[in-house]
Amino acid sequence: MFNSNILDVAVGLVFVFLLLSLISSAANELIETFWRKRAAFLEKGIKELVGGKDKVTTEFMQKIYDHGLINSLYVGTYLDPKKILPTYIPARNFALAILDLWKSSEESPGELPPNVQKAMAAFQKVAEAKARTVQEKVELMQRDVENWYNSSMDRVSGWYKRRTQIIVLILGVLITVLVNADCIQIAKRLSTDGNMRQAAARLAEKQTVPPSTGQSDPQATLNQMKQNLTELDGIGLPLGWSPRPRSLAEAWAGFANHWIGWLITALAISLGAPFWFDMLNKIMVVRSTVKPAEKSGPEASKDSSPPPQPIVNPLFAAVPAAAPVQVAAPAQVAAPLQVAPGQMPDAGLATTTDNGTVVSGG
């Protein structure tokens, strides 16, 4: 059964992984801001969607990006060398632009790339077979074009995620080595230092806001990186190089001592900040259920009973002590009746009183 110390060590490690992942994600956003690879992947996906690499495809790409529904999403024009292409195009905007260009080229279908001609012909046949009115036909074709676009964008998202995963892993390795984030040494220090363990747990409890993974402001990204580094430094964890290696031999010795911990930390960072934020919330829930149980005292036994009390007879307890009994003096015995010899007493003339005295009648 996990106790609070083990949970606090886990909380500290997850908190470190979360902050390092936030730093890695922020650095990745800075790279994306300058390279704008997301917009390049979107353009590449649309090119493969319409098909072909000839002049017709290039001209059609220009018509799509310069269409009013899409040109309003970025600055400049498609052929402008200083253009800033959009990183996201809504499916509805793309579908309406394609329908408009397809309707405009009905008299000269050669202006459309091969993939667009075949796709629109198929969508038109399905719409004519299912729709009863012109409005329903347009709605069905628009929905089919949107689904066609979304399925292609799913593949583009896969390209971008794989590239981002590689970049985040490389950044994780660099950040881990630069700050010397050996998770094995961190776990050992947390398990032996109670004050550091509690400080890490308190900082982890404050991390209640989900991490943002879509920073677009470079200054905000840099501020977030500085804040995360300050929090890591304030805990007092064994991070950083102190003393710094002065020679290649010392650097190699440090690599030999820490490479396993570095590798684990770098792989943990590559999982991303949202993963570690969810993991931190789950561990904090378990920790909150363990802590109150440890603070409360041992429960009393269910079989225990109070000590026996002396039994008091209620009859004797209710009656006060009786006074001593007064014994009456014995009654005096009357003298025997004197009767003359030869004479019987008259029973009718003699009576006996309550106290035993014989009275003769007259």
C-alpha cells in the first residue's frame, strides 16, 4: 500500500517532468514562430489534395489562396514573397471556395487539376442521385467537399505531430543535459529530504491550470520558460552543474554517472505537458485520500466495552436506612382470680380487657 512519502516523491517527480515539458513545449513554439512549419505543412497538404505539380496546379493553388474566403485569413497574396500563409483554414471556407472555382470553370474544365475534376464529378453524381432540389444538391456537394478536405487534413496533422514529437524529444535531451535533470538523483533526494518533498508537493498543488500548448506570443513564451525555471530552482532539487566540468574527462565522468537518468527524463519530457498535467491531477486525488487517514488516530475496537460497574439493587438504593425498631415492654400478667373453695367462677361476670386484665362483673 502506498504511503504519503511515496506519493509525495511521485508528486515531486511528476511536477518536475511537467515543468520541463512546459519548457520544451515553449521552446518548440518559439521554433514554430520563426519557421512557420505549420503553414508550410498546410500548403503541402492542399497541394497533394488537388493533385499534380504542373503549372495548372500552381495556378489553381494561387486561385484558392487568393480567393476572398481564404485570402482574408492571412497577410499578402500567394505570390507575394513576404506573404504569411495561414496555419489553419476552416473546412467550410475551403469547400465554398472550391465550389466557386469549380462553377466558374465549367466552360473550361482544363483549368482544374486532375484530382479536383474527378472529385467534383463524383460529388455531383452522388448529389444528383440523392437530392430533390437544387438547394439540397448544393448542400450535399458542400458537405462532401468538407469531408474530403478534413480527411486530407487528418493526414497533415499526422505529419506535423510526428515532426513535433521528434523536435520535442531533441529539445528534451538538450534541456535535460543543460539543467542536469537526472530523475534518479531527484527521486533519491526527495525520498531522503522531507522538507524538499513537502515543498515540491506544495508547488504541485498550485498547478491547477492546464498548460497552454498553443502560445503565439514569443514574449509570453519566454516569460513562461523563465517562470518554470525559477520554480524548479526554488525547490532546491539537485538540478544544474555545480561545480561545472572543467575538462573533457570530468564531462565524460558526469555523462557516465547520469546518462540513464537523463534518458528517462528526456523520454518523459517527450510525452508532453498535457500528459503530465493529467497524471499530476490523478496522483493528487490519491494523495488527498491517503493524507486524512494518516492524520486521524487509530479507530477503537468494535468489540471493546466499558469496564463493569458495581450492580446496585434499586430496591435498596431507593429506600433510606430504617430507624431502630422500638420493642414494646411485655404486658403485665394479671394475678390469678381468687376463688373460694367449692365455688366456680361466673364466666358471665368476668371479662378480660385488651391489656389482659380480668374485670369481674357485678
